[in-house]
Amino acid sequence: MQTNGDQVLLIVSIVLFALGFICLILSIVILVKQSLGRGIQSIADSATKLAEKGITEGVSGLVGNASLLISSLNDLAKSNTGIGIFFVFLSLVLFAGAYYMLKPFIGAMP
């Protein structure tokens, strides 16, 4: 089977659209999981209470470990949100690329 340039362009644009759709679904899953996963927030609250208890009782090692845990949890939450937003923008770029490639075909359709 021989393909011409129009068929290759059509196949590439369909693949780009499919990849954009997959990235959009992934971003929605990541962002919803991040918003529903409030377990990180409860761990951070517990670590804060633990740090306060360590300060009042004078246990400096406990305070240092608890503050390290809190900063690690904050970095984790920020990175998950960043990944989700990156996938949203990536899907928009893939959709725009697919549209740009399909634009000559869309105008030719009756």
C-alpha cells in the first residue's frame, strides 16, 4: 500500500490529537488525585504538632526532623501540581499542532 503526503499528514495529526487527549486525561487524574489526597495535609499537621511538642519539651532533634518532613511534604505537593499543570499545557500544544496540520483538510470538507 502506497501512501501519499496527505495521508501521512492526516495520520500524524490524528496521533498528535490522541496524544493530546491522553495528556489531558493524565493531567485531570493528577490534579484530582492531588486535591483529593489530603493525607499529605494531615501528615503535615501531625508533624507540625510534633514539632511544637518538641519545642516545648526541648527536644531539638525531634524539631529538626519534623521541620524536614514538613518541607519535604510541601515540595511533594508543589511538584505534583506542577506536573499536572505541565500536562495541561502540553495537551493544549498537541491539540494546536493537530489542528494546524488538519486545517487544510477541514477547509476542504463539504
